Amino acid sequence: MITVRYFASIREKLGCADETLELPCGVDSVQDLLEYLKQQHGQLWEEGLKNSAVLVAVNQAVAKRSAAIKDGDEIAFFPPVTGG
């Protein structure tokens, strides 16, 4: 099982804060997971996660989309942080 968390504007757009799912066969990286989520959830997820500026964390450490994932991991998606 993996836990996927969505933060800030992504959470608002998707209407979902988190989900737990079995790690699908062949999903070995964050990018694979993104493609899987888009296929499973449809257009809303495609729009919510398509921005290349969306940041990713694996087990609370910022990661690249090429980062490996495994059973038991927590993957979080969040928009870039801005401040002033």
C-alpha cells in the first residue's frame, strides 16, 4: 500500500486530501504514479497534476518525478510555494 497526499490548491481542485492504494504492478516511479492516477481518475486529475511546476515529496523529502517508489511509501503532490 502507498499513501498519496494532495496539498493546497491541488487538494482543492481535486476535492481529495489523500488516498491509500495498492501499488500497481509496473508503477515504479513518481512519473509512473502520475500517469496511473490520471488514467484511474480521469480529466480532473489530468488537469490538477499536469503542471510541470507541481512539486513532489517521497516520504517527506522533495523528489524528482524520476524518483523510485515502493510499497509503504508516502507520495505527496503540492504546488510551488511562493511568498513575499
